[in-house]
Amino acid sequence: MPYVNKPRPYKKEYQQQLARGEHDNRMERQRARRAVDKRDTGLETEESPKRKGKDIAHRVALSKGGSNKDGYFIQSEAGNRSFKRNSSGALVSEVSKRERRK
């Protein structure tokens, strides 16, 4: 519990996210999720039954410069999160271990 004696600095955290570029990628992911929900249910506020327990995967990873315009699709959590990463956690390869074995 890092903020026991003082309040959490939400504004500072938000400014750090903006500086690192995390905010833009998070908003891009959120727009993709809402588009899938709206397509399947007609409402942006209700989660699609097809998306329950799954992720929205981008054809070109957002960390590699991709966007929603490049395309996105529904994929299992394991398939979307199993990409090879380096020691700092950055994406090394967009081909999962399962796909490399095929």
C-alpha cells in the first residue's frame, strides 16, 4: 500500500500516461471494444456475448504502430497474450508460440 499517509496523485499519473503515450493506445483499445459491442448488441454499454472472456486483438500491435484502421478481431485471451516479449516486456514477435509450431 504505497499511499497510506497521503492521497493518490491521479493527475500526476494521468500526465505520466500521456507523456509515455499509453493513453492513446488505451483509448484505441477501448474504441475497438465498443465497436464490437455495438456491432453485436446495438449498444456500446452492453458487452457482446461473443466477446465474453475474450480479447480484441489488433492485426498490427498497437505497440508496433498499429491502429484500429489496420483491423482487429476477437481472439482468446491465451492466444492474444502469448506473444514473445523481451526482458522489459516489450513485444518482440507478433507470431505466437502456437502459430510458430504449425
